Amino acid sequence: MTPAAALDPAFPADADLGAARRVLADVFGYATFRGQQEAVVDHVVSGHDALVLMPTGAGKSLCYQVPAIVRHRAGRGVTVVVSPLIALMHDQVGALEEVGVHAAFLNSSQGLDEAQQVERELLSGRLVLLYVAPERLMTPRLQGMLVSLHERGRLALFAIDEAHCVSQWGHDFREEYLQLSVLHEQFPGVPRVALTATADDHTRADIVERLQLQAARLFISSFDRPNIRYTIVEKSDPKRQLLRFIRDEHEGGDGHDSGIVYCGSRKKVEETAAWLNDEGIQALPYHAGLDADLRRRHQDRFLRQESQDGGIVMVATIAFGMGIDKPDVRFVAHLDLPKNIEGYYQETGRAGRDGEPADAWMTYGLADVVNQRRMIDESPAGEEYKRVQRSKLDALLTLAESPACRRVALLAYFGEESSPCGNCDNCLHPPAIWDATEAARKLLSCIYRFQQHGQQRFGARSFGAGHLIDVLRGKTTDKVSQYGHAELTTFGIGADLSEQQWRAVLRQLVAQGHVVAEGEYNTLTLADSARAVLKGEVRVLLRQAPEAPSRRGGKGARGKSAGSRGAAEGQLDASAQARYAALKRWRAEIAREHSLPAYVIFHDATLAEMARRQPGNPAELGEITGVGAKKLEAYGVEILRVLAAGD
């Protein structure tokens, strides 16, 4: 490997990969890097630009935090971290201070005195990392300070987190990120690392172009999250389906697991949260229309409440979740269809960051498909943008309707090959595939007859799903009588299928693009591709998914679900369990004192390893993963006391 000094002549010779490994062990308490972390760190420490794509939970933050510390110790100054997450900067900075790394943030939540103190720390060179929102970064005041630092060679690195926000093709475009394109011109020679968990080919290309990262090295880790089980069910009574899912899979005598439920509208968020509370599930609403202070309080409670106190279910729009570091979110549920696979992947990736079993559960129906298509069609954006968004939606519909492994389809979207996972709904409960060619021809023919009949008697008219299914099944309703549809040759030709079966056929034909649902009332018309189906030139194979049984039998039957009880904890004997419980109580007290989430103090896996190994002195405690030098100094005596008392 090329020494850092050879790549950056002004960089001290000791600032190499060995220094990075020492920082990893001494500061963060980890013996080795994971996956591509080491390659990224070596590249960035050496002074080069990078674009890093890593799934949630893979350790993206270490990819800039370790280089920041190494470069600061070598005299290269401060690392500026650009993040849109004002509400979470406190926790990120708190976590760094916990391991002995001097960090701070500048944002609108601070008073003048506090902000000026941070600025003094910045200019003095004592700060290792400074977190700022993109709009704050571009203010003349902060720009002037950074120029001064750059002129003195004290600007070490720019880390651009959530870099997909810069892309118009991405699922979370933020206009203020576009300003970051000038960093390489304003601060030549300062390396930049852009990081995101989700980006398809369009988004990656946009990030490179808009951030001027053409010379950057691209690092792409596997997008696979094998601990997450993907399940997609047909929507019938979505709130009841959600409640059944939580109670069957994530509830027991000690309460329910922490989870996130995504809804498509603010009204639905509030209604769903209230309904879950009425059903005995602790739930909080979160959307951009709520008071900012209330949103902060809800987010803090979600992040800080320990599992033994009962998990919180956050019911939210997509305004919630970016950058959420809570490791023990055991499920993410969608009551409405996301816009695209990137959004779905980003949102589901907030489950199981600790590597323990977690669920990604979604219910969707015909209305979801129609609503998403209508939002694209009615958007004021240009036709090229609409075309790309339609193709992204089509990819998500393919994932939802596929009878094959969900994980294979999901990873294929990001260009990654895989084999069936054995851990999604389609692998565990393979859906029946039936030849629906004749059923499809009947349905399409009925829509065609509506159009012919309407033009002859009433002028051009079209009808929605409910009326279509009534005619197919031969139901004489007032509307059928009003329009004379009992006279159609298609009246009653579908009596052999139930209403639910016809809805599934229609939904999949809309998803495949043979039927178009338009307008406020979702009226149905034929697409050009329907002609080949009507002529019998195309065979139509559709999935027929049965309701999958509960895989765990509920937490009540087993005390805890496999998801809420980590693998490390599950391996503890009775005495170790007692020590583990004592450690968690101690951690909760420390977290409250420091106003931080408990996982920032120590992760569950670290506590479980302490309880299992029961170190008897500081040296043995320091060998445990996640115990760095600062935490050993700060908490070592107390941890050893708790372990001794809890034995």
C-alpha cells in the first residue's frame, strides 16, 4: 500500500494506516475495521476525495471520523461535517465527546454566546470535528473563518453526509446541498468525502457531477442487510394488519419493540398514532406540520427510551428518520407505498442497525399505485424527470409483485447479484403462481366495453375499480342499472373469482402498465400494451399470495421475540443475565445524566460481552470491543463495581 506521505508530501509520515488503526482501537475500542472501512480510511487519510456508498449500520461515520482524528493529530486542523440533521447533531457530537474527541456543532438552536464559544474553539485549532448544516456552512461569517483556517493549513477534511440530498433523482433532494459544489474551488487541496446509504446509478452520477467529485474514488459496499426480513402484504384493513403484525411479532409481557411506521400523509400519521395508543401500543406522531419543539420531544423520547421500559413506535412521514442511529429499532412498517426503491431501502434500513433480527413490513394496494402515478403525472417537473420517476416506481412495483426472493430483487436494483435469502416472505412462504391470461383478458375487455357502450349512449365515460368488479361478477347495483351495464357481454363473466381476487388481478395489471388509473376518481382506461394481452399474444402470470402465518408465534408465547432479544444476550447464563440487567440500569442512569441516548454510552452488545466475560480489572475490561481509552478511564471503576455487585 502506498504510504500516505508519498501521496501528500505535506502530510507527516506517521499519518498512515497504522495511525488509523491505533485511533480505531484506542479511541473507539475496535480491534479491526469492517468491510471497506479500512480502504476508505486509508484513501481519505492520504488526502484524496472519495464517494462512499455503505448501507445503514455499516459504519459510515468512522470513514470520516477516524481520518479526522488522524489528520488533526498530524497538525492538519479541523474536519467540517456537513449534515442536514440539526436535531441529531447534539447526539453525534455527544458520542464523540464520550470517546474523548473534541467536537461541536453550529446551528440555529444555539444562542449567540454558545455559537461564539464554538467559533473560538474552531479558530484556536482545538476542535477536531465541526458539524454544520449546508446553509450554515455557506454563510459569509463561517466561510471567512474557514478561509482563514485554510490559509494556515488548518482545514483537514470536508465530510458530506447524506450526499444523496444533492441529487434531483434521489428520494430526499435538498436544494441547499447544491451550494456544496463550490467547496473544491474555494478550498483547493482539502480532501472531500461524500457518504450515503442509498444511491442508484442516476443518483450516483448526479452526486459526482453536482459535488465535482469526478476525480474521487468510488467505494461501494454490499447493500445486503441479511438480518432484515422483508415482507410485503396485500392491503385490506391496513391498521388492523399493522396491529396484528406488531402483536404477533413484536409484543410481549415486557411491552413491544421499538419501531417506525411510515404513512403517506400527516393526517394518516396522527390518526394511526392515536389509534395505536387506543389499542395499547405506545406510539408518537412525527411530521413536518407539528410544532418543532414537539417533534424534538417525540424524537428524543423515541431515541432515549430503553427497551425494558417498553419500546416506542414512531408513526411518521418521511420527514422522520434520516440519520437516526438508534440501534435497536426492531421493525419498520409502511402503511403506504414509498416513491421508489431508494426511499424504501433507506427507510427500512433504519431497522436492525445492531445486526440483530429485524423486520421490514409493508402493506400496499391499488390505490397506492394510482396515487403515486398521479403525483408523478401532476408534478410541475419536466418530462425527463417524470420519466425517470415513473421507471423508479415501476421498479418498486416489480419488487412488490414479484413472486421471487425480495432480497434478490432489491439488491439487483443496486447492481448487486445475490441468491435467494431464505429469510423473506416469498422465500419462507412461496406464493402460488397462476395463469391469469383469461382473467386479464376478461378484465381488459370489460374496460373496453365500458368505453364503447358509453360513447354510444352517454358520451365518453370511464369507471373505477369497484364498478368494474361489480360488472365482472354480475352484481346488479344501482350504478350498473343506471348505465345499462347488465347488457354488456362481459356482465357476469368473472363470477368465478372473488372481489379480492379481482382486485389483485387489477392491481397487478396496473402495476404492469396494461391498465391506467386516472383522475380524482381513479377511473380506468386501457394502455397501449393491453392490445397484445386482449389478442392473446401475451401470457399473464400473476402471484397469488396466501396470508403468511406468524413466524414467531408472538412474544407472549416465548417471553421475548427473537428480534428484541439480541443474539449476544441470548447466550448469557442466569448469572450473566443478572450482570447484564445491572449494567443496563447503570447505563440508563449515565445516559440521563449526560442527556444522551443509552446506546451512545455503550451498545447492548458491549454490555453483553462485559456480562459474559466478567472482567476483573481495567486491563481485562479494556480488551472488550467498544471500550476505548476515554471510556475506560471515565467508567472503568464503576463498571467493575456493577459487575462485582451483580454477580
